[in-house]
Amino acid sequence: MNALLQTHLIDDQHLLAFPKFKNVDFAPAFEEAIRLARTRLDAVANDPAPPSFTNTIEAIEFHKEELDKISLIFFNLLGANTNDELQALAKEISPKLAEFANDLLLNPSIFARVKDVYERREQLGLDTERMQLVEKTFKAFRRNGALLSEGEKEKLREIDRQLARITQEFSDNVLKATNAYLLFVDDEACLKDVPKSTLEDAKKTATEKGRPDAWAFSLHGPSFGPFLQFCSREDLRRELWLAMMSKGMKEPHDNRDNAIQLASLRHRRAKLLGFESHAHFVLEERMAGSPQKVKQFMEDLLQQSRPAAERDFEELREAKKKHTGKNDLHPWDVALYTERLQREKFRLSDEELRPYFSLENVVNGVFEHARQLYGIVFRERKDIPVYHADVKAYEVTEESTGRFMAYFYADFFPRASKRGGAWMTNFLEQGTWEGKICRPHVSIVCNFTKPSSTQPSLLTHGEVKTLFHEFGHSLHSILSDCRYASIAGTNVYWDFVELPSQVMENWALEKEGLALFAKHYKTGAPIPFELIEKIRKASTFMAGWMGVRQLSFGFLDMAWHSQDPSDAQDIESFERSQMEKTLFFPPVAGTAMSTSFTHIFSGGYSAGYYSYKWAEVLDADAFEFFKEKGIFSKEVAESFRANVLSRGGSEHPMELYKKFRGREPDPRALLRRDGLISEK
Ligand SMILES: [Zn+2]
């Protein structure tokens, strides 16, 4: 047997045996794990006994446990501590994993058994979690075409092939159009407010292109964003903005037809699978449930936030008038005057705040939140094996009973072997392994400011929120009490998964929450109240405007995906007609959003853009409940734990939420938090 598998990954003290994992062991371990899984699937398919929950649904759930364990470890290391060998192996192994997963979903004998159990599910006396597993398993087959005839299946595969090809073309076009454009500026005076690092990059790019006398700005975020925020010349801002908004609108990187094709193919695919539209197909597995619900949700929010957005618009127009004497406002002005207003109003620098947020204090603070809210404690243990010297490991237990809850790893600082960003992940999911219910191994990985020789790691407030956010995801796993890993912890519907993380960020904006940890790293003095107030005000600045902007993208997404899009011949007029109620500026010919809207056309957000606002509503509404009873209310925290954090995806999220809140989420909670409405 393979060395990696032989360690059973976990030693007798329930610890992951990190030092024993060698790069060379992964490939044979994957092969062996896939072989074991295939053998078990064959046994399910050829089982002479009649299909039952245990011999079919549970057998499928458990058939690849070695593979699941190795995959988690492998892909976590690939992201947080990679090397050339792991990267080469990932390229080799990923298609094999995809093929293996697909073989299961295309196996007719197994599907026949799943369908049999599914059809009799009401008579089997299953509890909620088992019922959820039956439905989830059946849907996975059905959504992959298992109910279709052979001819229809071939059609589905053909659509999938076309979708894959056009999706790639769409994103290639956006990238090429982005790379094909540069704006050269030789007027130094108009760039005086642009941040130094952006200017240095712009100078470097221009010099490489043979224009050392100028600065070159591109359509990439780190160049485009600051330019629109800080360049004082309107004609140049307009030029860059026009280039940005006409991406994918003309040859040789024309995406107009690709957008229509993608939406049409998705529509045909959904129809073939028995759904009214692509949005119906997607939303079947979302908390929101249906396009009607999503549209109603967005309409409600829009109606309430449009007046605030109009006030923001007026404020921006006034600001421009004050600076230039001009009465008009254009889309290429928005970033500049937003930035100026923000500077005038809040004058808040990261450097002013950092001394109050030493990493050590913030980490202890977040643990203290978990103790006060959920009664769990974190104890650092230096004897727990880790995958890199920077990683700290903790044992998490319940304070009152001593019950073991999880191992928790924290990996905070950037290094060459780690990808950028911040995320939470599991090295072992909570759920059943080797026949018994196990506690999870949870990890958060960040890229925070490193300590220097003279001072400790000092975070920005943004980084503090990031830590609270990822910690919130961690709690979803640490407190999970489910039977099946595939529906435990954070394995929930996509528009529900950000509730535990985002709600946690709220404590990092509250006086009582900050009081637990925001102390000057040298003097120990608590953070001044005025600074907290400034942070809070800055966090809702232009909330109406930004909210309506997000909604406009949500409406556009639903327009493409909740109806037959084949009659949308002209992208510009289609967009106008679908987004009209959210727009503030007259149309600019030759520009559109859809042709470079990679989120929905090549990034997995199709019929899902609304979820940004949806998640905000959930967290605002949930936190309002805490605020009503006190933000450290045991009663509310216990209910949140019992109905949300411990339940994973073992029941429909809307049901879980209603059990916690007593009703469905209220969009007005978000508007109240953003200060857009005041009444209850
Ligand atoms: Zn998140």
C-alpha cells in the first residue's frame, strides 16, 4: 500500500501527519484512492440486494473517502505551500478527478438505484439530514442529464462542448482587449495626485514601449482604478473610460455575438433538462430558490435605495461643480469625486489605525469573540505538526465541557509558495470518516503585513475585517454537527455560505467588539471613540450609489438568464431596456457592460450576481437580531449556532434561517445598516 495512504493521514492522536507527506507519494496515492473508489462504486452498481438508503445513497457518500482526504490535503498545499512538483502533478491529476466524477454521474445502473430510493424516499422514515442527502444525490445525476434519452444526452454533450469553447473565447477576448490598449500621458501636472506606486508602474510601462517621456495607463484594475480616481483631466479620464467600456465591442476582440450565444446555449441546455430557463436551473440549488424571488428581492432593494443613490449623485455633481464650475456629471467623473468627497469627509488613513490592530491582539480578540458567543476556547499547541514553520496550530474545545471541537491552523504571512488573497479551508471536513463521526481540521490562510525588526505585524482595518470574515467561515466548520461531510460545515448553497463569515465582520465595527482587542500595541490605550465612528461612517459612504450599481449588474445578469435571449440582436439596446431603472447617465454609443462581463459569461456567476446583495442582506438582518438583544447575547448566539452554524447544508437554508430569525430575511435591515432608511 502507498506510503501516504498507509499513514491513514491521521495518526492515533487524531493529528494530520504533515511531515510524512512527500511530494512523490501523492501521484500513487491518488491512483490507489481512485482504484479503491471505483471498486466500491462497482459494488454499488452490481449489488444483488434491492436498493436502500444505506447500500446506495450512503455507499455513494462514502465511496471515495481516501480520495476526499488526499484531495483536501493536496489542493490545500497547492494553494498555501506550493512547489513545481505539486503544480505539475495538479495538471495531471485534475482531469483524472473530473473524469472520475463524471463516470459516476453517467453510470446508468447506479442512477437506476438512486432513482429508486429517491422515488420511495417519503416511505423510508428518513430524518432531515438523510432526506437532504437523498435529494442532493438524485439532483446531481438529474442535473447532469441522467433522465434524458440517449439522443438528448448527445445534444447535451454537444451544447457543453460549444459552451466550453465560447466561454474560453469570451474570456480570451476580454483579456486580449485589455492587453491591447494603453493610454500615454505626458502631462505630469494632471497626475500629481496619482499614488506613487501606480505612477512608477506607468512610467515603467511607457519606457518599455519606447516612450520614456510619458506615463502609460492600461485597462488592468491596478492602473485603471487609480487613474480614474486621481487624474484631474476630464478628457483623459473620458478616453480611458471609453476604452474600458467598449471592451469586446469590436473586432478583433468582438464579444457581442459570444454573449448572445452563451446565454442562448445556456437557455437551450436548461430547457433540455426540463427547466424554464438557465436561472431556474441555477436557482434550484440556491437559498433564493427562483428567478421570481430574486427579481422581487432586487426590485424591493432598488425601490428603497434609488432615492439615496440620487442624493449621492447630486452630491457628486455638486463636488464637481465646486472644483470645476461645470454643471454636468459623467460616468468618468464618479471615481474622482467619490475619492475627493471621501477624503474631505473622513480623512482616515490606514497608518492612523494600524497601531491599534496588532495581529496578536486581533487574533486574541477574535478568539475571545468565539468564547463569549459560542463558549469555545483556542489553545495554541506547539506539538501539532504543521506544513510550514509560519503556521500556528490550535486545539479548539468547548469551555464548559472540555469537548474536543477541532484543530485550527492559522497561516498569516505572504511567501513565494502561497497564492494571494485570504481564504478558509478544511484539511479534514467535519463528518463521517472510517465509519465514525469526526471533528474537522480547519485552516485560514491570509497574506497580512509581516512583522518587521522594529514592530509587530500591524493590520489595516480592512485586514481586521478579513480576519473576522475568514474566522466566521471557520466557525461554520468548527461548530458543525453533521453526519455527512458533503453537506456539513461550509458545504451549503452558494448564496448562503457568506452568512457566517460576513455576519462576523459586524463585530469588528462595534464599540463593544473593538473594546476586546483594539488597543495600541505600545501603550495599551484603547482605540479612540472618534476613530471608531469614522470607520463606521466611512463604511456606509455612498452606499446608495454603490448599491444601485450592484443591482444594475444583478438585473442585467437575470435579464440574460431568466428568459430566451435569442431575440437580443443588439447588445446596446438590450442592456438599456433591461437596466434602465438603475441607470443615471444617458447612453454612450459603442459602450456596453455585457461584452466584458466575465463574472457572468466566463466566471461562474451566471444567474448568481444577485448573491452579493443577498449575502449582505442576510448578514445585516442576522446581526440586527444580535443588536436587538445585545451583540454578545447568549440567547441569539445559541440559536445561531443551533440553527445555522452547526447545521451545514443538512436542511434547506431558508428553513434554517427561518428557525433562527423567525421569518425570512428582511432586505430593509441592510438599508437600515447603510443608513438609507431609518424606520423599522
Ligand atoms: Zn467569504
